[in-house]
Amino acid sequence: MQIHLSDISSCEGKCVQKSVPFEMDSITFQLGTFPILSKEPVELTITNTGNRVLELEGAGSITVGIPCDRCLEEVSVEIPLQIKRKLDMKLTDEERVNDLDESSYLNGMDLDVDQLVYLEVLMSWPLKVLCKEDCKGICSQCGKNLNYGPCGCVEEPKDPRMAAISDIFSKFKEV
């Protein structure tokens, strides 16, 4: 959704509050495409602080389906959104690029809320997602999810040269 900012940027001290729905149904970036399972509208407050500088604050939440890093089962991950930005409306799009301001959510006087939320989600993306703390993962031979029970595959004999390292790992099961 686009919000036109010219009326806000022209009146010093003006404050506008908007509840804006997030319209995307999936998040796509280098790691793949992830479905958005639920989303709340983004509550935005845009304040003209003077000298054509706008202060943008917002909050919301979305839930994304992300595969478990061990067993690949989909996990519902809630990503809270806390947005706080300053927008200098005196700068042109070229000046923003030259200043390395990566505000692709601002095009002239239009604020693209979907792009703003997308960037916030990427910055808040979890590093590791597990379906449960003691997830057993999948069998390296047949691919069965070991959380549902053993697969019956024959365990390969261990390399005797790795026995010392294997002993260390068996003492510390946190790995």
C-alpha cells in the first residue's frame, strides 16, 4: 500500500496515524519463498518534526512459515515489527542513492508500506529455526524425519581414525 506524504511534509508539526494492512502473501529472498501464515495491520505514526523531516514509527507483527533447520518441518515463526525511521523529504531520489540511503520504500513523496515491512522482516529474520529444542533431524541415508521414530537404516561403520573425535562428541551431546 502507498501513502502519499506531501500533505504531511508541508505542515510542520502535523502528526498522522494510520493502520495499514500488509498485502504480501509470501516473503521471497535469496533463501527462498516463505508463506505468510498470519499478519496484523501495521500501525504507523508519521510526524513532521520540521524542516521537511518526517519521523516514522510503526509496530505490527507477522507470522511466517519457515522450515526447521534440522528436520525441514514448517514452523510458525512470529516476527514482531518495530519501525523507527527519519525521512528527509528535502532529498531527491538521486541524492538518497548518493548518500547510500537504501530507502527503497520511499519513492518521491510516496511511502511503500509493503516494501518497508519487507525490509524490516529481512532484518529481523531468525538465524536458526527449530521445531523443538531436541529435534532429531532427518536420516542422512533415507531422509526420514527421526522425530517420528527410527528409520531402520544400518549405521555405517565409523572411521577408526575419527575415534578420538567421536569420543569427544559422545561426552558433550549438545552438538
